[in-house]
Amino acid sequence: MMMMDMDVHPKPYLSVALLGATGATGEALLLELIQSQYIASVRCIGRRLPRYEHPKVEAITAPLEHAVDYAHALVGASVLFCCLGTTLKQAGSRTAFRAVDYDMVVDAAIMAKETGVEHFSMISAAGTSASSPFFYSRVKAEAESTVVKVGPERISIFRPGLLDAQRTNKRFMESMALSLLRPVAKLLPAAARPLAVSQLARVMLLEALQPATGLKIYGPHELLLNFR
């Protein structure tokens, strides 16, 4: 994959919408959006208010189960960044997990298209596969496939591996893996290296500024190559 051009952008100012601004990656992305000279406004949509306040930011509290409840906030946005996601442990059941990582994501993509949003940018995960033995990976793969069918013409999918983040809700296995991998990260293949949420956020922002169309998928290797 070609390296992205950090100086190329389709237009000087974008109005964007962001789902999941209170999560680790969403929070990092919001900070990048605030600091970017190319972003005119950000509508943060969620159940809770985002951490950062700024003249660019409009916080819209709404339930996320049905995108029709926040559809008004998408009108006029060029990009919808979808940082929604949970874990099986946090969700409490497979049904609850699927309700977030499939239903809410797909519903958002549908509403983005219906309200005229040109670009849907979503976080998925490395190793997604419809034939995976892991429920988590199968749901992620199904969400990707459906979003491509029902979403706007331009779709960007980001598949990070292990994310390095300071989380409010600690994930035991993730914390253990990070403690082992951080000291030797530079020696590991790209797919096995922890990726800082700040770097993922930067890639998502700068990718949205590229003049592109259609479907783009960024795996762990591409995420580490771009914008280092």
C-alpha cells in the first residue's frame, strides 16, 4: 500500500461527526480533530458527554441503539467516524456484544448514507474472518461486510491489532499482553506490535483528508507504516 500524503486534502474545512468519543480511541481521535486546521466542526454523539470541550465541538447526547434518534446530527457532515466497540466481557453476553459491534455500527452506516454523509470511517479489528473460530472475529467480519453493502460510497475500515491505551475499564488480558510486548515491540513483526490509540486516531484523521473513493482497508502493517 502506498504511504498516505499528509499534505493532500480534498477541501480546506470538513464538518464531521463522531460516534464513540468517550472510548479510548474515540477520545484520542477527538483530540486530533480539535487540533487539525482542516476540521471546521465536530459533532460528538453518545450517551455521555466527551472529555474535551472546544469551540469546534458540539456534544449531542442520544441513545445509540437506533440511529434515527441522532440522524439530525449527521446532516451536513462529510465524514462519520465510528469508534463504537466493546468486548464480550464488558457486554456480558454474545447478544449484548453483537448489539454494539454489529447492530449499532451497521445502523450508523445506513443512516450516514441516508443523510448524505459521503464517508464512513470505522474501527474493526485484526484477524476478522467470517470463518473464524472466535465469535468476536466473526461478528467484526460480518459488520464490515454489511457496512460495505449498506453504507456510503466511501468506506474506510481500520483493523488494528493490540491497542495501547490508558483505559478507564481495565482489560486484564490486554494489560498483561501490553506489559510483555512493549519492551520488545520494535523487534516484533508489524501485526504483533502494540499500536498506540493516538497513532490510530492520527491515521484515521489523515486518511479522511485524502481524495479517495470506494473501500479502503488498513490492517496492522499499514497502520504502522503510515504517518510514523
